[in-house]
Amino acid sequence: MKKQEDKVEEKKEEKQKAKTEEKRVDRRRMSREEREKEDLKEHLASWKPKTKLGKMVKDKKIKSMEEIKKKNFKILEPEIVDYLLKLESDLLAVGQAKGKFGGGKRRVWRQTQKKIKEGNVPSFSCMAVVGDKNGYVGLGYGKAKETLPAREKAIRKAKLNIIKINRGCGSFDCSCNELHSIPHEIEGKAGSIKIRLMPAPQGTGLVIGDELKKILKLAGIKDVYSKSFGHIRTTINFSKACIDALEKLRK
């Protein structure tokens, strides 16, 4: 009897090893995006919520983000947003590579350093934007000693800062009732930067800076005019001003 039980256990172990090897081979063949999606599924499956809102979402007592926004619950766990929305993320070019006479190429990592007795201690920061291309968008800023932890922090904060915006067609040149633009003109401000967003007819596209195009695309806005004032090369404040304007649409 013992020999038979040992054989059964050995067969189970062999099957488990074969499955793990297959998964490893499949992960090697996958692209980076597919790996991230699989990791997210596994993480959500093993997620143990700590807040009351998280437990309600996990138990399917709350089934949409609209319920959370109507009841004014504060989101303290990014898994809540992942559980209810299918999000896409992107990084904004807030940094600049080293170059002669300060003319380096723009990049997503912003590098700074602190002077101590042992020498220079570098740190990296980045700004991430997340959205479902259907009215939900969030912006986050993360800082760490390495690039990947900074990216994870930025995406996590962007999910916690997610907002719902109102879309519409407020242009005089367009008579459709589709949600391709904004319902009316709006202004946003951050630091010295002021940005004005104006509704545009279908087919116009996003007449705005390249980095803010990423925000509006993930928010689900396809056509808009814009006008900006101040030091718009500071991408951090520029993107914050854009989010400030979009948040006023909700009000």
C-alpha cells in the first residue's frame, strides 16, 4: 500500500513539474504586455483586501466605479480599480537626458542626485497616466532609487487618483451627440501654467502638446482645441493643469 501511495505522489509531483515548465516556456514566448496581464490576473486572484471598500468590491457588492464615485468612497487600494476597470498605462516624458549645453533628448525618467559624505546618491522619478479610454483617467508621480520601482509607484498612485470626467460634443461646427470631445470650454491651472481646453468637431484630432495627447487619449477624448500660457516645458505642471481642467468637467 505504501509503495502505491508513493508512486501516486511521485506522479503528481512529475505532473506539477511539467506544468511549471510549460508555464515558463509560455512566458518566454509572451510579449511584455501579455506577461503584465497574466501577473495582474494572478495578483487579483490572490488579493486579500484590507479596507472595507476592498472587501465590498471583492464580494461583488459593488460592481462599478460609478457606485464608488456616487457614494464618495476613498480608494486606498489600487487593486479596487484593477478589479472594476480594464486600464491602460503610459509614461510622460518629464526628464531630460544629458547633452552638450543642456540640449539632451527628452525621456520618461527624471534623474536627480543628493550630495552626501560618501558621494552622489542618484534617484529616479517618473509620471504615469492610466485610463480606460471611456471617461476614467488618473495621474501619478513616483520616485525611487531605481527606475522600475519608481514606475510601479507612479502607476499605483495614478490608480488611486483616478477620476471620472464628462465627455460630449460641445462644438458649434458639429451636430452629433457622440462622446468624442468635451461638452464646453474649460480652464485648468498648476503653478505658472494655465491651459484652456475647447470642444472641437469630429475629425479635428487632439490639437495639444504631445505629452498631453497621452492623457486625453486614455481619457477617451478624440477631438479638442487647446491654448496654453506659462512655462509649458515643465511637463509635470503642464499635465497637472490638464487634469485640473478635466476634473472641473465633472463638477
